[in-house]
Amino acid sequence: MRSSILLLVGLLMLAQSCKKSDIQQTSPSTVSSDKIDALRQAVATSTGLPLEKVSYSQIEKRFIVDGDALVSLQDAEARFASSESRTATNSTTQRRYDYIISSSKTNVTIYYDVTVPVSWMLILDQAIANWNSAGSAIVMSRVNTQSAATTTVSATYSNATNVIAQSSLPDFYGNPGNSITINTYYSTLSDAQKLFALTHELGHTIGFTHTDGTYGTLIHGTPRKDAGSIMESVCSSWVDFSDYDLIAVRTLYPTGG
């Protein structure tokens, strides 16, 4: 997510908006530039984004989509290496990533590692409570060990970016996005802005992309524009989910579904 004071550039989910160090990686061997170029083009094509909106980090072995949504190299290979290109619809509305959490994996367990400041932990707890109150099959909980977690939250510090946080999108196998990274340079944001940013990032991990973007699959029953959506890419102050946010999450993850 981006900041407008320095808002979030933010989410995969494709949600984008966020960032990680605990992302699934392929083997440590060097990947050829030709292969990276092909996968980058495939990621761009599949999301309906221009190529310049997709970058690749050789160090972290992941693609960064629209600023804050993350796709690991391993997942890009699984999803896109031999897949056909998909067509995106260029209109603004509630959107989901091509891959969402499978119905058997809707219990999202979240571990905060030692790099996360207590002040951000308290906001994360509230963001988890936000999604648990949305009336969907998604159940999020905080766990005390990384081995029990589907998603690991870590923190870093950089004054060279307007990205508040980055997060991974669900993977090819129906698992929640496995990482969120917080940029503590933005610790001076208000609690309401932090809560918007982290609720947004959790949205990426369960498959939501940016409402004001043009990539992802349109969700039935949501409008062409929803400036009040939690999945807007520019950080606002948390008030509540919009009505269409609730329709979107209940459509993707119905209770009893």
C-alpha cells in the first residue's frame, strides 16, 4: 500500500499492498535472465498490468506486482511457466486474484516475528479482528510459533520507498499468502492509518487485489467504483469495511461453503 503523505503503494494480492522475507523460494541456483523475463511477462499478462508494473528481486526471488503484492519465483513457475495468457478487464471494481484460498484452508494462522514492534502488533491484532467480524468463512488467529503459522509477519525499515507494507498473495496450491512485511519508517502514521494498511495487507493474503486497479478477476455483485473499499491502493484511515467489501469476502468465502 502507498502513502499519500507517503501512502501505500499498495497489494497480489495482487491486494496488493506489503513485503516479506519468508516467501517460498525455488532452489538457490541462479535463474537465467531470459527465464525471469518470460515469467515477468507472464505475471504481467495474467494480471492485466503493463510490464513496468511488475518487477523482480534477484535477492528475494520474488516478483513485486503493482508495488505491494508479492508472487514468489516458485509460485510464478507453478502458475505461469506453461500456462496460457489470460485476458483482463480494464474497469475499476472489487477484484480477486486468480488464486484464492481453498475451502479447506480458510483458517489463517499468523505469526509475528521478533522484528515486529509491539505498537504494530497491537494494530495487527485489530486488523485480524476486522476480518473475523466480516461474516465470511475466513478465520484468522495469532499463533506463538512460526511452525504453526500459514503467514509470517516481519518488519524492516526503509526511508527510500513510499510502500508502507507488502504481502504475498495466495499460492497455486490454495494456501494463504505466506508473508507480510511492515516498513517501520511509517510508524508515525496514526493508528487509524496503520489499521487501514494492515487490514488491507491481510486482504491481499486471502486473495484480494486493489479495488482501484485493473488486474484480477471481477467479483460478482460489486460496483465499478468503490472509493470506500479497504482494498484501495492509497492508505486512508480505517473506519470500517465498505458494504461491497463485505459482499466480496462473503462471495469468495461463504460460510458453510
